[in-house]
Amino acid sequence: MNLLDLVIAPAYAQAAAQPAAQGFSGMSLLFPILLIGIMYFLMIRPQMKRAKEHKAMLEKLSKGDEVLTNGGIAGTVTELGDNFVTVEIADNVRIRVQKGAIGNVLPKGTLKSA
């Protein structure tokens, strides 16, 4: 017995305790495939649906719509471009924002009641 045996237990070869090698089993792939399927239906698919709805909302955007940006600025659309939208947030105060920054289209009259 040497000093190292006190810190680390010695390992002895036990050839009889090892199980026999098994062949390939299709069950070993079932769990990862099931996990990927669950992740698709819980994470990827809902995100794709939200992106599709947002794109459709931006395509239907027109002059006079009341919008809310992702930054929380509410205003009325005055000009539309391919990539940018001009939003009037107060009398004679207009800002240009990217189309993708429009978060919601508000119902008509929402800004007047506020």
C-alpha cells in the first residue's frame, strides 16, 4: 500500500462484470426524435405563426391607421414606403420608423379617446 491509495481508491479489472455487447437498437433513437418533435410543436411552430401574422398585419397597413410601435409610441400613419412608415404622434410632429417596428394596429378612434 502506498500513499496514493489513501487518496484514490485503486481500480481493479473485473472482466466478468462487464455486460455483453448489444447490437444496434432503434429504441436508442426514439428519445432524441421525440424531444425534437416536442420542441418543434412547443417552440418553433408558434413563433413561425406569430411571424406570419405580423407580416400579414404589415401588408394590410394603410394611411390613417392608428398604430403602436414596439417602443410604445402611438400615432397615426401618414405615409407608407417599402421599408419605412411615417407616423404622426402629435400635431405637426412626424417620425419615420421601420415597418418592422410597428407592433400593433389599434382600433379606429383609440388615440382620440386617450
